[in-house]
Amino acid sequence: MKLDGTDRAVANFCKDTMWDNMSYGWDPIWFAPRLRGSIGSMPRESFYYLAMFILGSVARYTPELLLAVSSPKTEVGWNLERFLTAAERYFPHLMLRWWTDESLYF
């Protein structure tokens, strides 16, 4: 992709090649996705989907395992709470982006 120096060209380049922080603001922050070998990387939404699928399976089939770690005072509980907060906010956002092929901020 050739950049002609316009703001729109730079914005399109960032949208097509990088990840953003998905939070509306005046100072956008962009992240380069990690590439591993010739495989590349999975789409960003797939990480949330896989983690929610695994967590949902644990909650459905062995909920007693979550009872011990669900307290936010434990390290696992704290990480679990952070993940659930992020997934609740960003997974629908990523799905809307995928369906509309637009950079949406809300």
C-alpha cells in the first residue's frame, strides 16, 4: 500500500494493518499485531470468542471449579474479572466492525 501523505491514507493504512484500542478519544493509539512465522495471526475477535467458549464450558459442566477462583481477591479471580469486563465491552464492538467493515467507536 502506497501512502500519499494525506490523513485519510494514513488512517486507512492504520485500519488495515494495525489494531486500535477501540476506545473513542482524541488521541488514537494503534498496536501492531504480533506475527509468528508464516502463519500470521488470528483475527482479534477470535481470542475473545475462544476464551469465552472455554469459560462457558467450564461454567456449564464443572461450575464448582469457578467457585474457588471467582473471588476478586485471588489472582485468577482478578484476571477473570478483568477478562469478563473487557469481553463484555469489546467483543460486541469487534463483531459490529466485522459485520459492517467499518471502524466503529461507541
